[in-house]
Amino acid sequence: MLPGQIAEPPPSGEFLVNSTETAVLAAFDDSSQELWRTELDGRPTDVAVADGDPWVVFEDGTVSRIDASDGRIVGSVTLASIGAPPEPMVGAFGSLWVHTDDGASEHIVRVDPDLSTTRIEIPSLPAECDNCPRNLTAGNGGIWIPRGDLGVAVINSDTNQLTIIPRDVIGHAVLQVAVDGDVAYVASGNQVTSIVDGEIVATHTPGDIWYLGPLDGEFGVLLFEGRFQVLQANDPMVVADRQISIEGQSGPVKEIAGEAWMEVDRNYDLRRVELLPISTAGG
């Protein structure tokens, strides 16, 4: 994979798109055999699956739906005027959800299967902030948007209603969000808090957090030292301490199709992160 590519590996994630002026979207089966490829005009910034089809968002604010069976462009819609490329996005609840920023305000745009759109304004991050969160997470009936020192914003997928859980209630800033069943976990740089039904349950301070989410069948936080703590909602939150299979400092960790993948080496190769076997006494 070349620098600047956006990729989901063929196993589980079936689509691959590279970000150039003449972009190509390709689909693969479980054995990594190519099924089709489609040329796309423009510069894609992200790809997600919603309502059974891949959707591609472009730098100019255009969103295109692709037929998963043959690669045809089903249709496109242009989002409102933007000040920055629209990203990130996530497919969930039968729709596509895209973050947009027009320079004056930020929105989540819901794109439904018929290409109709709904714009939902969210609290804007300060113009200058360190480690500004940019991810969207779907789960537990809503879209979760970390807002740093403002807390976390949640959009109800049925009503499109926005709710804010502020930092003062959570107890720390929110830079990452991940959902495990009916529990939402929100994390700062070194703290993680569990939320159930909008209520704070417990908070844990594990150290410098690298990644929050599922990893090799477990759920928890990956620390910069390479240790993975398996979490539960209630206090004490730590269920187990595990080590990961990849040694040394590597690149960002991204959740793809429910698995954790890490950029490794100088070629930005993606590798699935696995947990090492649990050692037994005398073994």
C-alpha cells in the first residue's frame, strides 16, 4: 500500500480505494480475488459501507454510492459548501454519516439510501487545539462524536436529535470513543470512562492510551508500551492485562470490520493486531 492510500484489507473489508486524481475502487472476495474495479474522477478521502454498498466521499464534498455487485456508480450527491475535505464518515443504521466543516460551523450530514441528506450541527472544536478528535463511532442507537474539552456529542439514529455529555460530567476530555454492546467508552489521552444509558459508570486511568476498541476478540485500551487492558463497564474496569503481537512503536491503529489494524514499517503496510497467548506457570 502506498502512502496516501485509504484501504480496507480484502478479508472482511472488501473494498480498496487509492487517493489520486484518477482513483480506482476495487472489490475482492474472501480469497483476495478481484471481482471488479471502477475508475473514479476526483480525489477520494474516505470509503465506508452503508446499506450494503460502498460509498466514497471526495475532497470537493461529493459523495457517491457504488453498487457492490458490479461497481456501477448508483448516484452522487454534493454536500453543502465546505472549508475542509469531508471526513471522517461511517456507515450505520442504514445510512451514511459524514463529518463536514465549512469553516464557520461543523455538521454531521446523514445521507440516506435515496441520496437525501439531513444536516445536524454539532459543537465546533476550537480553531486551534492539540490532538483534535476527528473520528465517528456508531453503536448503541447513536453516532458518537468526540469533542475534546467539550465532551462527547451523540446523535440519536431514529430522531437525529443531538445530545451533549459535557466534560464536567465525564471528568476528562474526550479524544476517542468506542462502543461495546450497550456500553460506550470515552477516552482522553490517559483516562477512559464507561457510559451506560447516558450515565457515567466508572473511570480508569491506565496511562498513555494508543487505541480504544476491539482487539483480537477482546475489548479495551492499547497503551503505548504495547500492553492491552481488557475492560468492563463496572469498577474495577480492568479484567485482564495482555501483550500484543507487534513489537516496537508502529503507526496508527484503526478498527476495520471489528478488528484492530496497525500501520507498520516504512511502507505503511496494514497488519492485524493480535494478542499473545496467556503464559501459564512453568510453561
